[in-house]
Amino acid sequence: MNITIKVEADELVQAILQLAESMKTNQPAESVEKPKAKRAKAPVEEPAVEEPAPAPKAVTLEAVRARLGELSSDGKKEEIKSLFAKFGVAKLTELQPEKFGELLAAAEAL
């Protein structure tokens, strides 16, 4: 019977030699330090980059005018006039463009 052992690790060879030596002398072998397993480095997670929120689309004068026209046709002329008063204007063209969105939201609540 032939046994063939292929040895690839130097540590294994060293451990066998130490064992054989300790068996000859009947003395315990020096402890052989096990090779430390290499830890795979955890992948470094980069902080998530949040996409900036899309800027709200600017509400145009034409869009507000169209919606107010629809509401006016539905019989809400007085409510629209009170909205203008609330915003401190007598007519739509006097309103600052940055307030169009607020006015439109208030008009939708009518």
C-alpha cells in the first residue's frame, strides 16, 4: 500500500516535524501557533448621495389665470375676489410671481 500526501502548506510540514520530534524525545512539543486566517476586509460603504429633490415647477401666470377662469365660470367670482384681497391685490397681474403657487393652492381649496 502506497500513500501519497501532497503538502502545500509550510505550517503543516512544521507541525508534523515538531510532532515527530516530540515523539522521539517523549517531551511535549512546543505549541505551534495556528496561522491566523486572513479576514476579508469589509467593503467600505460610501455614504449614499441623495439626489437633490427636483425643484417645484414654477406656477405661471397663465396657469393661475386659466384655473381662476374655470372657478369663475363655476360661480366662484366672489371667492376669487376675497382671495385677491387676502393676498393684498386687486387683480392677478398685481401679484408677485413667487406667490402664484400659494394663490393657486388657495384657489383649489375653494
